[in-house]
Amino acid sequence: MDRQKHTSRRTLAAVAVLVVPFAAACGSEKAGAGSGAAEAERPVTGVRWTVDSVTLDGATHRAPDGAHLTLGEDGRATGSYGCNLFEARVRTDGDRVRLTAAETTLRACDDRIMAGESAVARALAAGELKADVEGDRLTLTTASGDTVRLSEAQDSPLHGTRWNVTTPDGAGRAHLTFDRERGAVSGNLGCNQVRAKATVRDSHITLGVPSLTRMMCEDSLMDAEKALTKLFNGAARYAVDGDTLTLTSENGTEVRAVAAR
């Protein structure tokens, strides 16, 4: 977890719904014959799982973009509810697992994302979950029958993906799309439309001088837009991890975005 970017932390025991300790179930070993438990076809630890949807009380909720879960083989679980990052200790027992001493960041996103995040957090907080793996799909089921459905995350392609900006805070509707054929990037910086040349080489992207529309928006959007413009007219290191893109410019500006579904 990027502690420099998310300095406000609190144990889950101290915060409501989104930040309560939760349990999830999974297993890295096959259940014994005659145990009545479905055999895990493959380990669920050490895999980055994208949270696709959550079913609570018979209603299915689409998970927010960027929601994911990794159950580490080192006894640590990390992930994102869609807005806030979390990490916890993880202890497995066959096809069951329990996460304890969890911590989360305390960011606020728009209402739609927070509603989806609440559904993910509530399902993961329901107690011990049972894991069923089928191919690249994982289903976590609570004792009451609620489910969290996940799929193995694949790195999204840099080019052709609409990257919805999540940081800096206040970026709002900012998004970027890289066009390989045109050698360009276009999108929105939160208030104004933007277009610029973009040269990708090795693990770096060199962005040209941005061409921007000239709208004025509320102060929070303009502040975020000002921060995003620091990516342009220079080189930035980039990395894609699953559906998350991180851009770090030579002047220290860091921008994170998630692939739109």
C-alpha cells in the first residue's frame, strides 16, 4: 500500500462498514475425498483477483472499477474495495481463510463508487467464506449464501484502454486513452479536454505539450487538473498492474488510473 499517498489510516475495528475486520474463504490445497467441500482446482493465494460483482440479499451489485483482492502466500492480504485500499493478515485452513488486523485508507469517492464499495466490504465482512475455483474464476460464499464473484486479473493493455484517473484526489471524471497508431493521448483532465503526442518506449512515456480546451470548473477540479498537467511536456515512467496504471513523472508527479470496464 502506498502509505505516502494515503496517510489517513485506521484499524477496521475503529471504522464503520468499509473498515470492519472481515473474513474471506479460499484454499491453496484440494479438499480431501469425501469431505463434502468442493476441490480447489488451483491455488487462490498469490493471485490478483478482480472483484466483478457482489450478491447481497438476492440483489447483485457490480463492483467498482479497480476493486481487487490478493491473498498473499506470506500471510498478508491486500486489495481495494474500489476507492479505498486495504491490507490484513490472512490465515488459511483448507478452502477457508480468515483475515484479521485489517487496515484501510479513508478516501472519499463519488456516491456511486462508495455504494459499490460498501457492498464489497459488507460481503467480505460477513464472516468465514468458502472459496470455489473454476478455471480463472473464484466465488466466495458466505454462510448466509451471499457471494463475491472474482476473476483472475490480466494486465490491461496500455493502448486503447480508457484509463479513469483515481489520483490525485479530486480528479473527478478525468480519464486518458493512449492511441498507438497516432502516437497520441487524449481524454479529460477533470474539467478540460486534452490531447498531446505520446511516445512509448520501454517503460517510459514521453508526453508532448498538451492542447487543452478553456473551460473553468470548481476549484477542486481545477486543482486536480493543474496537478495532472505536470505529466505533460516531459517523460514519465509507467507500469500496468492488472487494471491499474501508474504514471510517475520526472518531477515527482504520480498519477494512478484504473481501466474502465
